[in-house]
Amino acid sequence: MTYNWINPEDYSMDTLLYFDRWVLQYLLSRQPDEKDHTAYQSLVGRALWRYPHVVDFCRNKAPECAAYVDAALALVPHDLDDRAARQAETDFLRYHETFVVYAWPEAMEQVNYIADWDRKWLDELIDLCGMVVLDVGAGTGRLAFAAARDALRVYASEPCDRLREHMRDRIALTGIRNMKVLDGMVTCLPYEDATFDAVLSGHVVGDDYEGELGEMRRVTKPGGWLVICNGDDQFRRKRPDPELTRRGFEAFCHESPSGGIIYNYRLRV
Ligand SMILES: C[S@@+](CC[C@H](N)C(=O)[O-])C[C@H]1O[C@@H](n2cnc3c(N)ncnc32)[C@H](O)[C@@H]1O
């Protein structure tokens, strides 16, 4: 699915130089939704063909991907020219636009789910005054910065280095004193049990509900809150996520200025 978050013509495969190992592992491997694995691997090879320094970087940053990349390059046709290689490059970047923006936080902040969002939707779900809060998969800090206005302390957990640095720059620029930025994957959070009064997330839960929610619940204090506060977009959802309501989450709904029907959720632990 293409969201048109970026114009891929504006980017190059040098974008991969800004990615963490876990992102390279995903991009340089079989795609779960892709039926034709060879076609995808061939795209990878053609897209990387003009970028030996990027190939070198990927080999060293994520050595487990080296064999996949070698096999991808071996699929490149002998008569590939620069134009066809550039086409493959833009196709690859369009295909992975949701990752490309992780390397370019300013572009990510222009995407409607962040740009059109209003903090009132977080306020509707929870009063964070006096709370110690975790934002999981914080991205550019949409929720974490909103939370920092009221909460006692906010920890923004984010596995992309570029996004962590972006949040740290904004903290330094604005002088916010109650927010810290840390690394962390949702299924393996580097915190003791029952640490937080509230654990927030947006667009992070969904690949593995049990693993993700189980870990978020583990680090939440008894009586604390799990809050899923999504951004505003154009998608007109017809009902709340049944995986969340089935697990006891209360759903809140609003119509977005982007045109979408947005559901947000909370659960008392
Ligand atoms: C679509 S963005 C949402 C960013 C932010 N939560 C928001 O709603 O504005 C998803 C974020 O989750 C992070 N992410 C992806 N996989 C993750 C994982 N397994 N654990 C934690 N964060 C993850 C990404 O790096 C990215 O910042």
C-alpha cells in the first residue's frame, strides 16, 4: 500500500546509511506480504547497483544481510543502465516510504497523521498530571512532547537513532527538563516491572498484539494506564480494532480534519 508520504524522486539509496540494523534486517530480507520473493530481491539488487558504498555499509552494519544482498546483486541483468537503475531505486524507496521517513524526521513531521493531530485527543483519553509516562515507539515525539506539558516525567522510547537524535535536538532547543529519550523495542522494553503510571503508544501495536501489549503491561504499575493514541489521517475506519476491544480496551472515536475516522484506546491495568 502506498500512502504518498514522500516523493521518492527526492531521495536516494543513501537513505539506507541512516538506518539502524533492525531496519536493514527488514528491508534486506523476504517481505512478509510479498508473493514474488525473487522479484523483490531483484529490485533490491537493481536499486543498490549504483551504490557500492551503501552495499558496504549494509554488509558491516547488518552482516546477517550480506548473503541476501550478494544474491540480490547477482540477479542484476548485465544490460542494466543508469536510467533503469534509478527507476528501481525510486520504486524501492516508494515501496518502503514508511521507513524512509524514519531517516528524515522533518519529512515525517509533514505526514498528516502527525501534522494534523491535535493534543486534545490525548487529553480526552487521560490526565497525565503528576504521572511518570513512557511513550513507546515515540517517533518524532508527537505524544511524548504533548505528555511532557503535564506529566511529572516522560521517557520517549524509540529504536531509530535518527528519530532519537531529532527528539533530543528539540528538547535542547526548547529547554524541556522532564523528558528523556532512550532506545527500546516494544517487545523488549529496558525497564523494570511496574515502572510507569501510563504507557502511551501510537501506530506501534499491531504486528504481535500479545507480545507488544504484554510487555507494555509489564512495565505499567498496577492501576496504571495503557493508552493508544493514534494520529489523524484520511482513512475512514468503520469500527474499532477488535483485537484491542476484545482485550478490554475502551475505544474513543473522532472525525479527523484529514477526513478519516480515528479510533483511540485506553485500558486500566
Ligand atoms: C508510524 S511511527 C509512529 C511514531 C509515533 N508513535 C507517532 O504516533 O507519532 C512508528 C514508530 O514506531 C517505531 N517502531 C517500529 N517498530 C518498533 C518496535 N518493534 N518497537 C518499538 N518501536 C518501533 C518506529 O521507529 C517509529 O518511530
